[in-house]
Amino acid sequence: MTPYEFEKALSDHMRENSLVLTPVNVSFALGIDVEETAELMERAVERGKLVLDSGEGVTATYRRPERDAYDVSPGGPSVGKPISPRAINQMPLNFYFPGYGSLATLNLRGCLPVLALFIGAIVLAIVLPGWDKLFAAIPVGVAYLWSIIIGLWDYFRDDRSGKDTYLQ
């Protein structure tokens, strides 16, 4: 890759994504070798397209000349806030034990419908005669599906504040 192609690809990528400028991050984003990326970034420093902040070789950190030296926190803007423990615990628990993850995290929107569906399934299993008892499996399947959907919904929609929003 020529230095011009590299600078164009890096500019295009940075326009769409924020990224901490290290040779490892850039090589991963652009799909080229880390050593080659380090050399191309050093050439970009010589040409005035990048500024070396710290380190050398593949451990160097760079920034654009128009940016202040400290306007990006360690980890950079591409690293988002971590997902709250509530959402992390709720999702796998809901997957393996329907409704339990929602109950453990006090998500009534997730556990009450599942509880009602399981109670309905038990009532159907008791009331229905003979082979009709198999219809009791339908609410169990719906409860399982609802539990997985709620777990994924809360995981991907998580506010990442770490606070329990259901207790407020």
C-alpha cells in the first residue's frame, strides 16, 4: 500500500469511525500488516499528516495535527461505556432459565408474563384431558421465547449507566 492510499483509507475510516490511532488498531481496521502500518504511520508523521504522541514502532500512539494532545481519553471514543452488570446477568439467565434473569434483576416486565404463562401451562396440563395436555407446551414455548427476547432487548438497549433502572 502506498503512503497516499494509506492516508486516504485512514481518512475515510476516521470519517465514519472514531479510533485511537495506534498501528495495531489501524492495521485491524484497514486489514494490513501491523509492521507495514507502523512504517506508513511514521511516514505520515514525516509528511505532517499525523503527530506522534508517545511510544515507538507498533506501540506508538498518534493523533491528527488538528486535535489537542489530550482531547481523547485513554481507550478513545471508539471504546464505549461497559454494559451494565444487570444486562449482562439477565441475558444468559433468561436464555437458560426462562424468566429467572428478569426476576433476578427485578425486571417485572420480563418475569411477570413468563410467570403467568407458566401458571397457564400448569393449569392447561391439569384441566385438559388425554393427549390434549400437549397443548400445555405452547405457553411454555411462548414463555421461553418471551424470556429470550426480553433478555436480548435489555442487553442491546442497556443504558450502560450501571444503575438499576427498574428499582427507580
